[in-house]
Amino acid sequence: MKLMRIVGLLCAASISVLPANRAFSQEKTVKIGAVVPLSGGAATAGVHTKAAIELAVDIINNAHPEFGDFPLAKNAGLAGLGGAKVEVVFADNQGSPATGQNQTLRLITEEKVVAVTGAYQSGVTLTASAIAEKYGIPFVNGESVAANLTERGFKWFFRTTPIASDIAKIYYDFLTDMKASGVKSDSIAIVHDTTEYGVSVANVITSAFKEKGKAIALDIPYTINATDVQGQVLQLKEKKPDVVIMIAYTSDAILYQKTMQALDYKPPMIIADDSGYSDPSMIKAVGKISKGILNRSSWSVGPAGSPTALIADMYKKKTGDDMDDTTGRAMQAFFVLCDAIDRAGSTEPAKIQAALKATDLKPNQLMMGYKGVKFDEKGQNILASSLIIQLQDGENYVAVWPKGSSQKTPELPYKGW
């Protein structure tokens, strides 16, 4: 009887020790959720984003003193949590707002992630971040530019990228400079899909230009993942605008460029709104028939040996593709999130939220060409910025505006093929 009691006490003691050991091991790994489109029309963007985040995890979890002032690069793991390693659980949102919402719920309730990043398309980010808000989990976004994402009164949503209003200003200032140099830019058309992203950006650009006394002459919407855009291109060909602003994800961007060639339509100037036009798969597919297309970007490789050049090289070796702006913005958001967790010294959501609010990163601490990262009360990075790049050779984008940040001068009119 006495022996049985001793055995029982030992068993109870061993059971009580297990949760403590398990909790300790969990603290050595910080689990973050990433909601990205790994299937569907935007799958290539999601695959590139996944690779970029995996690369960021390698940089964070292993010492990389060659990255200089980059937060988290000098030490192996998160120093603020005793060297804890970062683990990412990826979830495929399939480019669907409903799926993105469900996957975010799974990451939070089943995977027990301490924070979430994603979700590429603005419409998916809209629903996914609403779930994170409901559960009080920090959500850091680096790619979605729809203006309304930071207008919902959310307390747990943070966005590092330039947004639609920033983009509209960039386009207006660029076209103003081009007009001053003798380039005709009076008549402007906007071609956009009917997603949250397409409609929001088109509306903001239209409103911003109107405030400056410049009306958008033509607004051409289309349904995402289109199979035929001949009607839209023929409309452009008939109206002959001086400038066409294209807002499209990858598959649609490819289709538009092929259709323009098939119908022999070359507008004097095409400005792409990043997204599908930055995707390496788009450049591989139709870069040679898209020579001279302009685009917005916050990414620049930089001089040899610089942190950005090192990242570009590591990414190229990992994927076989060049780093693009959209992928870089997603990677930058992940770095910002991990830096906040490290400074919080905790995986408690409220402490991570407080650290995000206190973020004040300088340009030398970033991989993207922002003026810094500092969030306003809505969670928007007030120091985000961009420049204009151009696909001059059909293979590589180069910075062409503004002058102080450019490698070459713009080549106009649009060459195409």
C-alpha cells in the first residue's frame, strides 16, 4: 500500500512537470502565421512571398553580421526572447477572401500563432485581418494598398507599404515632370479589375487627380482572372489616351500585354501599378513585348556588398528569380513584425502590439527604400515611399524617377515589341 502511494506521488509529480517543460520548449520557438495565395490566379506572387519570408527566417535565426544595422541580423534568433527561433506556418488563402478568413482563424485557434502577416490581395487582407482583430492578434501587412484597410478603426492591424494615396501623388508628380519636359500626358485612362484593390486604387487616383484639376478621361473595369480583354483594349485603341494606368494581378497583366500586341495597340505611355507587373513570371512571359512599361517600386538592389544586394543575391540563389518589389515589401513587413516581437521580449499579443506602435526604424535598418517605418494611430506607416522604374530592355527594371534616385532617364514613348 505504501509502495503504491509512493508510485502514485511520483506519477503525479511527473505529470505536473510536463506542462512546465512543454511551455519552456514553446518559448524557444516563436510561431508566426503567414496567409498567402499559394494557389489560384495569384499563386506565383504567393510562392515568391513564401520564399522571401523563408529567407527572412534564415537571416533572423542565424547570425548575419554582414547586414550591418539590420535589426535581428547580428544575433542568432530573437535576443529579446533568449535567442528564440522564429517558425512560420504558411496558409494558402487561394486568392479568396472567405478562404483567407478561414485560414487566419485556423492559424490563430489551432496553430496558436502569436501574430499574422499577409495576405497579398487587398480583398483577402480585408477579411483575414478582421479575424485577427476579433481575436486580438497583431496582423502586419506589407503588400496591400487599398485605402480602406487602415480606415476601419482597427487596433491590431499595421501596414508598412505605401498606400493608394501615396501612389496617386507619385503618379501625379511624375506626369507633371514629364509634361514639363515636353511629354504629352493630358488624357489619362485607368484600367483596373473589380477587386477591393483595383476599385480602391482607381478611385483614389481619380479623386486625387481631380483635386489637382486633372480629370481621368477613361475608366475601364474588368473582372479578375479574365479570359478575354479584347473589348477593353479596343476601347483604349479607339479613345487614344496619352497615358494608360494598368492595375492588374499577374495573369491579367500577361493577358493584357499579349492582347495589346495582337491588336497592335501601343499607347504613348503605360504606367503599371506594381502588382502583376512586378511579378518575375510576368516579365518572363511578356517582358520582351512590354519594353518601356513604367511601374512603381520601393525596391532597389543597391551597390554590391550592400544589405539589399546581399538579400537580392540570396533570394536569387534560393529561387532562381530576381527579387521584385511586391515580394520585397512582404519580406520587409515580416522583418518589422519580428523586430517588434524581439523588442517586446514576449509573445503576448498586447506586448507585441505595444512594440509595433513604438516602431521607429530608420532607412539604414530597412531593405526597402522607405524613409523609415513609423506607424500612425491607424496603423499606417507614415514614412513609406516609392519611385518610378521602367522595363527598358524587356528583362530588368531600372529606376528612372525621381532624378535623385534614378539610374537612367525615362525612355518614351512606350516601345512594346
